[in-house]
Amino acid sequence: MLLGLSGLTKAYPGVVANSDISFAIGKGEVHALLGENGAGKSTLVKTIYGLIRPDSGTMTLNGAPYAPSEPRAARSAGVAMVFQHFSLFEALTVAENVALGMENPPPMAALAQRITEISTAYGLPLSPERIVGDLSAGERQRVEIIRCLLQDPQLLIMDEPTSVLTPQEVTTLFETLRRLRGEGRSILYISHKLEEIRALCDSATVLRHGKVVGSCDPRTTSARDMAEMMVGSSLQIPSRAPVLAGDVILSLKNLSLPSPRAFGTNLSDISLNLRKGEILGIGGVAGSGQDELLLALSGEVRSPADMVMLNDQDIGQLRPNDRRKLGLLTAPEERLGHAAAPDMSLTENALLTGALREGLVKSGLVNWGKTTTFARRIIETFDVRTPGPHVAARALSGGNLQKFVVGREILQNPAVLVVNQPTWGVDAAAAAAIRQALLDLAAKGAAIIVISQDLDELMEISDRFCALNAGHLSPARDARGLGLDEIGLMLGGMAADAGVPA
């Protein structure tokens, strides 16, 4: 046994995040930690990594007592962690970013050589001189992994490591993780992609409501069975009655815009037609222009005349609130800081986008009673795990905040909804519920654009599919019967200049 947990408990006001958690991770084992959003996974791994101190319980590492007071102590003991959200400085080089994460970095030339050696040895080739802002999401994750491997860890914790990777990058990552396992290193792996768990992990511990509710061998347990262990009930599969698409409601005509970010992706000559009652899926690897497209549609970045049309009205120069009045609502990918204000309560965050359409403000005064009711309706409808609407957005787990953000927009009955990564970091049951809510919204006649890196998700709910590649949008194709080979060509830009607009 490498790491042993015994009776770990951690409580916060109004919620017990971890309750009497006990399990063990063996040497040379890839151990999955499963659970729906709010099950206590993040609190547990932060305890192991020294970011949180438990109220009670003990840990052992290699048979010796282990109680890190901070991440530095965890790293010194041989525990490293790759977080879901990268902590890199885009304007610095790979080597400079790695050095910032080290206690006593060697001279830069020596460090660059070590980065080259380690990255090559583990099949993650990386040039130490490259600027991080120029790297793809997969390459940025390599920086985080190499930074950990330079610490020679015994245990590597990985939180949703494939959420921004292409299928090819996932294959490369798994080859690296299997090599680490072969060296006798252990990996604690958190993911909501259960087929990945089945392909990679040797064992799994399942959490529900902060408690261990079971364990299994993922290699012999179906993804559905694991999902039902997580939620404690049968899993509902999204369904939708056939819907005939109506008239065109949103059009983009040769939309070209520079990215507002230094290392962003410029949009180039994008055209599409979106019809009432349909779901248009837009796929693409991270950094292909997804954020820029959403900014152009939301009104956070304005467009030249006649490029963005809603019901034949030019809305390119309208601000976000003016577009909301007309029924165009958006939910961005970045939950904290963009979709929600971290230090504001859920009630206040409900007000931020719901003020106009929900009538929460009258004569310049906020109706807080009505706003709180709206926040509660979001929480109840989308099963947001939180003590109440008074809680700050940053206190929610990533998946629960995602449910709140997406639910907030859906419940405003938009005519057009554009959502980027609707189920990112969300457990299987919650993802199914969000997808069903999108299908139900389309069945009522709303037009929906779903931007996602999850191809399975897009194929499940989309009527038509197109791909973003380096700021170019491919022509749309009927999602039914679209093969993986065709999708791969579209994602690679091979079909970007053929056919007709979406």
C-alpha cells in the first residue's frame, strides 16, 4: 500500500464535505475516484495534497504518518497534482513556467535540458523555449505533467485530465500514465468520462454525499453500472421526439473578427444559419475559436454591419443586455469570473443575467424576494447541491456551478441559446439532465448552439454538426450517420472550405 486514508472527515458550515472516508491506493496502481458533483472528491484530493486540513482522521504514506500542512510538504513527500484548471503564465516560456513551480530551480539551461529529457522519455515532447500562449491545450497539460514529473513523485493526482484534449492527445496521455504505472508510481485519477476509467484504471472508489458507498473493478464494471453507483439510482438517458426545424432565426454572414486576447484565435469568414427548434453542434479542439465565437454572439465583442442577424435584424452592434431583450442568451465556458462572479451569492448571480427577462428590477430597485425565488428555482430544477441561494458562487463545486449557470439561462426561455461546454466537469447523471433540458428547450421551439469538445455529447443531441478549426467553421452536416472519420477530417480543417454555409 502506498497511501492509506482512515476516517477522514471535513465539514463546512451547512455541509459535511467528507464523512469518515477510508480506502487505500496500492503501489503501481491507477485508482479512480468517482462521484457526482458535490460528492466530496475535490475536498478529498485537496486534503491529500495539503491544501485542506481534515477535522479528523489520519493518512499514511509508505506506512508512515502523513499529514501535509501545505502543498510544499506534500510535494516533498512525493505527492504531485495536475489540476483541472491550468496554472500557467501565457507570456512566459515552458521552462520559465516550470521553474516557477519548483522550490529551488536549477539554472535555466540545465532545467531546459531536463525538460527535454523528461518530456521525450515519457512520450510528451515539449520544447522548453516555446511561449505557453502559443501552445495547444494538450501541450499546456504536458507542461503541468512535466512539472510534476521533475519532482519524481510516488503519487500523481489528476483531476479531469482529458477535458480539453483531442482523442489523439488522450491516447498519448494514457500511454504516459501506463508507463508511470509500470515504473511503480501510483495515480489517483478523477474523471466523469467513465469509458476512460474502464480503459485505464485498476480499481475505483465511489463517493456519494461525502461518503464512500462502494468500490469496483472498472475493467469488469460497465459505465452505466458505475454511474448508477455514483447517483444511487438508475440513469436516465436523454430522449427527444422528432422535431421539424422552423424558420431561420440566427444568421452569421462572413463573420471575421480579431481575437480580443493576446493569444486568442481570430475568427475568419464564418457563416451559418440556425433554425427554430434545432440544435447545432459545433466541435473543435480547445483554442480553435470557441471563446471568440461566443463573445461575438453574446455582444461582448461587437461586429461590423450585416454579419450577425437575429430575425433579420442586424444585432452586431448591440450590447449583451440588448440582445437578451431580443431573446439571445449565452452561457460561456469559464464558470468563475465570466459566467459567474465568484464572491457574489447565487442570488446575486441570478440577478446578473436574469434581471431583464425575469423582471427582477423595477424603477432601478432590485426585488430581492423575487430574485431569491428565481435562484431557488434554478437550484431546485437543476439539482444544484448547495445549502442555499445565499452561498457564494466560488463555494460550489465546478459541476454544481455549471448546473447553476446553464440552468439560469435555460429557465429564462430564450429564443436562441448559445452554450459553450455545457457539461464540462459535470457527472454522468447531471450531464444527462443538462442535455435533456437542452433537448426539451429545443422541442419548445428554441434554437440552440452547443459548442463542445465532447464529440459523444454533440452526436447525442445535435441535429446538425460543424467544426471549428483555427477560427474557420466547416459547413454543417446532418449529425445522423456522421462517422468518426468524417468528423476527424472536419476537426482538422480538411472540409472547412467545401460545401455550403451551416
